[in-house]
Amino acid sequence: MLTLDFINVGNGDSILVRELRGGQQRFAMLVDCGHDCLVRDDHPAPPDPRSKRIYAGEFLRRHGVTHLDVLLVTHFHRDHIGGLGRVLEAVTVDRLLTTYAPPPDAGALHPDEARDLPKAARNLLRCVDLYAAALRTHPGQVGETVVLPGKRLEHLALTEELSMDLLFGEPALYPRQKQLYDEAFSGVRDPYDLIHWGKSMNVSSLRERLFYHGKEIVLGGDAYAHMWETETATPCDILKVPHHASLSSTTRKLLHLLQPKIAVVCVAAGRPDERPHPYIISLLREFAQEVYFTDAVDLPGLVEPAFHESVHLEIE
């Protein structure tokens, strides 16, 4: 049996994929790690005491997961990698799959001290700093770091019954990412380059397509719809809606290609930026038989709040 837990990390993504046999874990993969804080500083804490937001690392502990065969980082926004430190406190990892590994001697970037840089540039440095700090302060927790080259598509056999396609953005993005991050760790910080890359980070987000017992699961990362309204978007059973169901995340054309039976939106309730966007939720309801939300989203007339630690799905 394959189980999927779309963890309620509040703002961000963290998805636990496990293959179980006789109730025992045979394989475990975590896709992204959520934010380093359950409450963002640009909108208030969940007012409802029934909120069940949880850090990804704490979720793993609570469910007895002490080891991951694979930890996959789709990209380096704070709501996807901020929780890495807590995850590495909870588990050991065989393989970290990533499109960037910090230099072995990478020190702290101290983004808050870089007052000569615009806020957007400091925010980007903060994301990379959180990622590098988590790896630096948890030595020995990750067995092997695999830097993915970003060549459109890679196929991985995860177990005898579970496989995964990794899909990338434009290949030229990943060498540019490495150059900018390596320069930042060496002390070179061009504000224009950092801000420009910050606007490109979602475009570099990985997407995943999992195959198990004739079922297909698409995890859209933060990729915008226009990036993959192509032959790479084929019918699936479960869709993790890209980019928190923002207006740019999904289109009628993309959903027509994907034809998902179940859609899951990883998003914090009460966000002030129309994520999830009501139009996108209406579109999803047209195509999918079921639409779930990780947090207790409340959109009158569209979504009633549901309180849970994760959206839990099973495939026999």
C-alpha cells in the first residue's frame, strides 16, 4: 500500500510518501519540509483553537518515521525548505535529492546584517541560509547528497512497485542558480542578480510524477501553469496543485490535460494574497471529484474549513 500525507505545515509544502507492507514501512520519501514557522509574519495566527498545523519534523516523530530513504527539495523558497532543520532533528536520510548543494565550507550568510541590500535580496539569502544552516548543523544525518543536473526529465525506480519521474524547468536555470548561490557564500552579492533570481525561483521548481499500481500522482511544486501546459502534463489520479492554488498556478488547459480525480491544495488558511484563489478552486471543482486543503481554509460558498494534521490518502 502507498500512503500520502500532505502535511498541514500552515504556509508551505511537505509531503510524506510511504510504501507499507503489513503495516511496516518499506520505503519513505519526504518532498519538501515546510516553513520554519507555523505562522507567517504577514498574517495573523489561526484564530481557531482547533487548528492542527504541525511542523514536518514533528509530524514525522508523531508517526514513528525515523528514517527517510529519499528527501527531495523542489526549490529553495522558505516555505519549502525552512523546516529542513526540524526534519533532520527527527530522521536520518539515505539520499538528499536537490538541484543545489552548498560548498563544503559554506558559512552563515547573515542576511539580516546585509542592510546594503534590498529586502527582496535579503529574503532570498535568508532562504539559502536556512537550507545551508540545516545541513551544516546536522552533520551525518544525510548519507548522500545527489545534485540533479536539471535535464528536463529523470526516471527513478524507488522500489519494485514505486517509480518517479522528475521534471525540471528550463535547463539553463540550474547553472545560473549554482553561480549565484556559490557567489553569495563567497561574499559576492549583486542586488540586481539576487532580486532577478528571486523572481525566477518558482520557475526552477521541480515537479514529480509518481507511478504505483497503475495510479499516477503529480506533485506540482510551485511551477506556474504556463511552464507545463505541454506533453509532460498527462492524465493523473491525484494532483498536488502547484503554488498553493494561486491565480497563476493552474489553468483550464492544464487541468484538461491532467484530468485529476483528486486535487490537494497545500496552503495556509487566512492568507491575505488570494491563495487559494476562488477562481482556481472553482476550476478544480469542475475537473476533480474531490478537492482537499491541508489547512482549514474557509471560502464562503466554496470551501468549508476542515481541521487535520494532514490530508491522508491511500492507494492499494
